[in-house]
Amino acid sequence: MTKAIDIVVNLFGPDQVAAGQTGFDQDFMRQVRMPPEMWGGVGMDEYLRLMDQAGGEHSLLVAVRAGDPRWKGSFEIPYDDVARWCDAHPDRFSGLAGADPTRGMAQLQDLERAKDLGFVGVHAYPHWFSLAPDQARWYPIYAKCCELELPYMLQVGQNLIYQKDVRLPSVAKPILLDQVAIDFPDLKLIGIHVGTPWADEMIAMAWKHENVFIGIDAYAPKHLPRSLVHYMNSYGSHKVLFGTDWPVIHPQRSLREIADFNLRPDAEARLLRENALQVFPSLKERLVSKATTLAT
């Protein structure tokens, strides 16, 4: 099997758990059947070991910005926390800059700093702001991403109850990417978390727009809709990217279940690695440069 690039990985160490920087509670951990021994967190050194066992080549680490800092339950992972791991393991990790539309110009300046830090893209959770992706407050961020040539990923579809006392609306149906893609045709948009329960709607957006892609993270592959499996094994093989949303899905389980699909070899290679290199140009430059160095 092709070495995998995981496009959605969260810091989930004991420090993040203790500081309330995960965004979910033990009820959610039970719901997704996370083993109790993981509840206290899994450090990044251990995560690297799990990557190696699963066949992971590279992971994109999310510097999450989830909600207005003044709101109950909101949290963030500072850019510098992610940058430290990327600097320590540049061949294994790259960063994604969290986006918060409530920060105005400060957020745009932060994206410039993220670019300087070597981050390869931008990540957003619309539901944490109760703000649909086609709303005007997101548009300056989209424009800045175009300027900086940073792909933009966002959760689409439903969101679950991640904390029992923080209940957020599902504001990002995949069809809402339609107007964004029309207004920003050069912006690469990745709808992550499959689009469940509107996966067919997400397929329609990826089929319609050249620069719209699908991330299959956050749900175990064996539960993916058959229409999506067919899409990524046929006419949409260039449009779907692998991810886990670690720690929600274990990399070993995810890659094992993808192998069970028996995809065409070219489709599997695109899903696990090649599409990520095409969508994230700076990531491609980094990994190709590493491969060239190793070969000389």
C-alpha cells in the first residue's frame, strides 16, 4: 500500500487534554468508541510510532481555532505549538492554520505569519462560529488564502455533540460551497468530514468545481457511502483525500479498512498520497525535495 499523507490530524497529548484544547468530552469519546486508555491523551512521539506502524508518511497538524474565545467551550491550539512539532520533524509534519472570522484583520495577519512559519494550508470549523461558509464574514479569509496560495479546508456536513453542554448547529451543508467556489474559482476548497449525511451533495460539488475536493476523515472508512467509494475509485479518483481526524479515527484502522476496498492501484495511490501533493503545492515541494535529497 502507498505511504499515506493524513490531511487532518489534531494534537491530542496529555497537555492538550488537561488544558481543554480538544473540543470534546468523555461522552464523545465513548460515542466514537475511543479506547479508555487514550482518554488522557496520546503524545506526539507516540503518535509518530503509530504512524510508522500504520504506514503513514506525513501528517498535517491543525492549529485549531474553534469559536470566539469569549464563548463557552471554545478553544484553540496556538500556531506556535504546531510549528514546534513541524520544525522538529519537517519530513513528517506540516501545519494548517486555524481560521477565526471574529478576529477581523488580526486573522488575516495571522495567516501571513502562518505562511512564514511554513504552514501549507488553512483549516476552519464553521459550526463553532454558527456561521455558514457562504457568509460574508468568511470572505476576507478566502481572499487572503487566494493571495497567499493556501488551500482552505473546512468541516462540511453535520457536527455531533462534542461537549454535552455545548451544542452547535450544523451550518455547513456541502451545497453551500457552491457560491464560494463560484466567487473564488482559484481557491482550493477541501470539504472534510466526508459531508455526512450529505455525501452525495459533496460529490456533486467536487464534480462541478475543478478546485473543490473531499476529505474522508472523521468516519471509519468501512462506513463511507458506497457512492463515495465508487467515486474515488472511478471518475473522482483525483478529487478525494485521505484523513483520519486523529484521534477520532486510528490510522491503523483507517488504512486497514481502505485496503479492504480493493481500489484500483492508481486510485488508491491518489487517495492516500498523490492528491494531497497536488492540492497542497508547498507540501509537494517539501516532500519531493526530501526524496531528491535521500536519492543523492
